Amino acid sequence: MTQSPPVITLVHGDITDQHVDAIVNAANSSLLGGGGVDGAIHRRGGPAILEDCRKLRASHYGRGLPTGKAVATTAGRLHARWVIHTVGPVHSVVEDRSDLLASCYRESLRVAGELGATSIAFPAVSTGIYGWPIDDGARIAVRTVREAAPASVTDVRFVLFDTHAYREFEKALAAER
Ligand code: ADP
């Protein structure tokens, strides 16, 4: 039996407004917060998220969460049950780090599946401060979600902050159909 892919929806807006089981954070490896979407999630979700992050650092990730991995915490005051923190690669012109970016989506989906989440919202990981070109970032995101979503995750949303990112995800989705 072939597995049906998840329904993928594009949303133009702020990921912290989403009502889903899991919101993915484009975190940095310290797990202690940062700018961009990371800052927005901690601000809106409140201190419980940082508290969980600190515990994870103490118990497992003293050297930081490795790039391409994902880990879950409470979602605090967000309209979600969990925040899944993943660390995207910094874009490089001398080294192909696409596998690491794909891994962020794969690992986040794996964690979501383990938690029993059925709906998940992703930002465009690495396409802000980490400099990944949005067209390529969108292609990797869409392809990986199609390939790697567990059957239990049926609702995947990409939440794009700006119009340009939204258009690039539209193109990537259309190309994959
Ligand atoms: P990274 O360090 O992985 O590049 P950033 O947070 O700088 O992470 O950016 C990742 C993407 O998230 C960028 O496309 C940025 O425009 C977008 N972004 C920033 N804030 C939000 C938000 N509140 N909701 C959704 N996307 C956001």
C-alpha cells in the first residue's frame, strides 16, 4: 500500500499565530534563543520554553544541539503542544550543506511522529540570518516533507513571513506536483 503524502499548506504570516500540534523553531545550537523566528517564538511562548531548553542543554546538549538535529520542548503560551527546535546549516558557497538542511525537516518530522503530533508548522529554516537562498531552501523543504513525513503527520504548513518567500514556496510546490 502506498502512503498518502501529507496535505501541505502555505501560510503568509507569523508562525507564532499558528494553532497546530507542533511549531518548528529555526534555533541556534545553543538552544538559548536568538533573533528572527527564534526570538519571536520565545517572546510569544514565554519563559517555559527557555526553561525546557536549559534542561535539555544540561542533560543532553552541553556542546549544543548539532546542526540538522531536532528536539522538542513545551510550547509555553503558544497555541501548540510542542516546539520542535532544529538547527539549520549556515549557507556556504564552498560546501554543499543541502543534506543538513533536509535533515532539519526530516528530523523535525521524525520527532513530531514520535510525539504523536498530526499537524506541524515550519518556518523556512536557514533562509534568514543563516543566508540560505530562498528558492533552494523552498525546494529542499517541499521535497523533504513529501518524502519524509510519517503517515501520522497529515497537516504540514509552511509559514512564510514575507511575500517573496511565499512565492518561492508556491513555485517549489507547483514544481513537485
Ligand atoms: P535562520 O537562522 O535559520 O536563517 P531566521 O529566523 O533568521 O533563521 O530566518 C528563517 C526564516 O524565518 C526567514 O525566512 C525569516 O524571514 C523567517 N521568519 C522570521 N520571523 C518569523 C516569524 N515570526 N514567523 C515565520 N517566519 C519568520
